Amino acid sequence: MLIAKSNNHKRGILLSLIIILLLSLTGCTKGSEQAANIKNNQASNSFPLTITDDMGRKVTIQTKPERIVSLVPSSTEILFALGLGDKVVGNTTYCDYPEEAKSCTKVGGFNDPNLEIIVTLKPDLVLATNLHEKVVQGLEDVGINVLVIYPNKLEEVFNSIELIGRATGTEDKAVNITTNLRDRVKAISQKAAQVPKEERPTVYYEMWYEPLMSVGKDTMIAELITLAGGINITDDCLEKYPQISEELIIEKDPQVMINSYGHADEAITAEEIAARKGWEGVSFVKNKRIYSIESDLLELPSPRLVEGLEKLARCLYPEQ
């Protein structure tokens, strides 16, 4: 069943698994902590400005940043969405969206950025995540400001956009973006709320296929499935990213199957999934309801998550 993968696809899968690890390490109080930080950070958007990041660190930014390094693909996307692409002097090899992000100086991989390269770029702000603890300490030791950001729910993504906006002096732009994103989410969730629970499609989300891996209820992907009006069949799993059996899929008989690896040139097709032994009687196979959505749209905590939500909703309710 396994087929060859392109190098880009392998990199994409690796990045997804790293993101899974990061999200699984965040605490259950993360949402309330971030809400408190957002409130504290709203005191002023002039410089110097003190911001509390997602690790509870107070970071004082003396002047509006002009040289920014991003160690996180989603933060790179946010910076470009805020119109700050010309101020991004460095990012990682995984930062490939938008297209302009590819031309930035590369400071290493997502999980192994090179501290020396970062320092030589003389940034006045670095955006990191909780995977980068050693790098953060090294940058602090030489006086470089670092904001650590790691949202794991949709609203936290919007809060992160606004936080980056404040840190970079683009708060108005950030609020415009998040207002639009929240409106789009509301439009989807309101339509979904009109569908009686007993009529909502059951969904099997396949993050990976060997072994079979899905998502538990305390994940952003499961949140998106619910917002789109679906019922995630693995919401009852204790793990955030459980490995599951083929027998469970057959027993649960989901109506829709979504996967996030089918965008690669050499990825498994819907036909190959439908041909899996013993799956011919599963509803999503019989009714040809197997859909692929680009993994970045469902797994990266960036503004494009809302595009992923909209695509997910169209898969669940194509007639609407």
C-alpha cells in the first residue's frame, strides 16, 4: 500500500508531526492564560511596549521592529499577512508560504534553528515557539527580544495574530484580519448549528496511514470538524493523536473521510484508500466521500486555518 513520497512531502509530514508534539505538550490552562495575556497586552501599542508571551515571559520591545526573524512557519505567514514581509530578514527552511517567504535567509530547520546565523542577522525581534527553549535562552543572553507563541485552539490563533500585531506596531491591521476571520468562522458555525445533531455526518480524519493516526477531541482539527458541523468519530479517544485500528473504522462506519496528506504529488489517492481490504462496506467508501485537504490548512496555526475550515465544511455539506 505504501508508495514513494517526494522530498517535499516528507518534509511536510515531518513538520506536521513536530507540530503534533508541540500541541500535545501545551497545558489545559493555555487558553485562559493567553486570554489574560491578551488583556494585559492591550494596555498600549506605543513603544517601548511590554508584552507577555505564551510562556508567561514579559518582553519589552523598545522600538518598532525593523528586522524580524521567524522560527515558525505559521508566524511567518502572519508576518506577511500583516504586510511585514520586507522586515522578515530570516526564517526556517519550512517557511514556504507565501511564495516570497522562500527568498528569506534560512536560519535552519523548524526544530534546529542555527543560533549563530540568527545573531548575524541582527534582528530586533524573533518569533519562536515552545520547542525553541535553548535558542530563546541563547538569544536572550545576547540581548535579542524573543516572543514565544504556541496557540492550540482557533481563538488562540486569532489572539496570536493580534499579539504579533501589537509587537510589530501593526495592531490595526491585525484586528482587521482577525475580525474578518472571526466573521467567516461565525458564518460557518451558524450554518452548522442549524443542522440537527442526528443529521450531522460522522467524520474519520486520517492524519497518517501507517500506522493509522487520527485526532482526539482536544485538538484544533477536532475543533474545526465540530465547527464545520461534523461529528469526529475519535472524540472519545483519550490521546490527542491516537493510533487506531482498521476494525475501529469499520465498526464506527463514518460517513465522511478527510485526510491531510493527499495534496502531495505522490500521495495516496482516494481510489487507493477505498481499495483497502475490508473497507468496501464503510459508508465513506460506498458513497465516495473521501476528501483531501492540504495539511497546512488544518494543522498550521495560521490565518489559513479558516480557509481549511471552509473547505472542510464544503466537504461535509457539498449541497450548501
